[in-house]
Amino acid sequence: MSAHAEELARGERFGFGENWSRFLSVVDEARIADAVTSLRDMLGVESLAGLTFLDAGSGSGLFSLAARRLGARVHSFDYDPQSVACTAEMRRRFAPGDEAWTVEEGSVLDEAYLERLGTFDVVYSWGVLHHTGAMWRAVGNVTRRVKAGGRLFIALYNDQGFISRYWLHVKQLYVRVPLLRLPLIGVHMVYPFLPSLAYRAVTGRLHQRRGMSFWRDVVDWVGGLPFEVASVEAVRAFCAERGFSAQRVVPTRRHGCNEFVFVRNGAR
């Protein structure tokens, strides 16, 4: 049995890949276009042509596809075999035979594996590193994959103090007690998800940002274990110590992810 399968069996990990596999059924060109727009806007570029892009923890593979649509040469990897299969299926459906997009299984905590990959112009890891069980080690590992002058685009759960500790207990219950999964989702849709959904309904902005799925995001949030958090200040300081300057920071209001784009100091 693989390490990933053992963690699932012990109730230490949520099945992220299973959730992403269900997301595949709703992926269409409109969602892909939203992903392309969000990636382009956050990085502040019109194109990634001629650049290399590492998707560390590729999940569904949607943003690997978005990077390819922007012209980057992409390497995708994930720790969860089902996520790897999902990314490979995304490539098969929307970029068949694409030799500039590789997909494989790997761990962001495996330093030897990462070293073999080399360095990249853009390293992307959105909502992944806080699910490794060793968040700061994972962040440190991805910083070393960025070329001088390259960009690091990461998103990490916001530290809300005691509220974050509450969510950790919710996620542990979800993973370890299957009979409680639907009740936990039902209860926790009231906060924090229904208010934002109601707001989008009133304003006419029902489409989920970044091309994501509202329901799959809810399931991921309620069940997503391992779970760690970090403040904006802590992430900025950690990356600054490793030679990175913040290009853009988008803090979340409460729950969810703070987004960061850092540039590695030094000439290309």
C-alpha cells in the first residue's frame, strides 16, 4: 500500500483526487477561460510564451492547462494518484498529444524528486502546501524551484486563530467519521458559503471565480485534511528570508486563502 493510501486508511488525509475527479465533469471552455484570465491577471502578464511553469500539486490540472493556453511549457505533479489521473485526463481532453505538458506523480516534500526537476520561470501551488502536513517545509521546497528573476505564485489558508483550530476539528471529523460527512457539509454551508453565494446571486456574479465549482470547493473546504494556516505577515517574512520580494498580495477577508506572487531576487 502506498504512503498516500495508508494516510487515507488511517483517517489522516482527505481524498482530494476523488473530489477533483468529480470536478472534471463540469469543466468546459468557459471555466478554462476564467482560469486563464485569473492566472494572467494575478501574474500581471499577457503571455507565458517561452517560459517554464511548474504546477506543484496540480489537482484537477485546470491551471496547468491555463498555463499551456498562455504558452508556457508545463510540468505538473501531485501526491494523490487520483489527482495525477485527473490532470492527465484534463490534458487528454483539452490538449491531446501535447509534448510541452508533462504529468507525473510526485511529492512536494520529496526534495530529491524536486531537485531532479530543476528550476522554473514560474512555480505555482495554489491551495496545496497547507495540505501536506509540513507546510513550511513545503513552502521552502518550492522556493528552491524558482529561477533567479522568476515568480512564485502560492495560496495558503489564512490564520484565523481559534476559528482555524475549530475548522481543524471539523475536517478531522469529516475524514474519520464517514457518517458525519453530509451533516457536516450541510451545517457548514450556512457559514461561510451561503452568504457569499447569496451575494453573488444578488449581484449577478454567480460564476465561481478561477473557473472553480462551488460544490467541489465546499467539499474540499469542509474535508480538506491535513490542514495548516499562515498569516500574510508570516508568509512574506518566510519568503523574504529566502530572497523573494512580494510582487502582489491578495489577502482574504476571513476564511480561505491569502494569495501571493513573489519574485526571486537576482538577474535571470
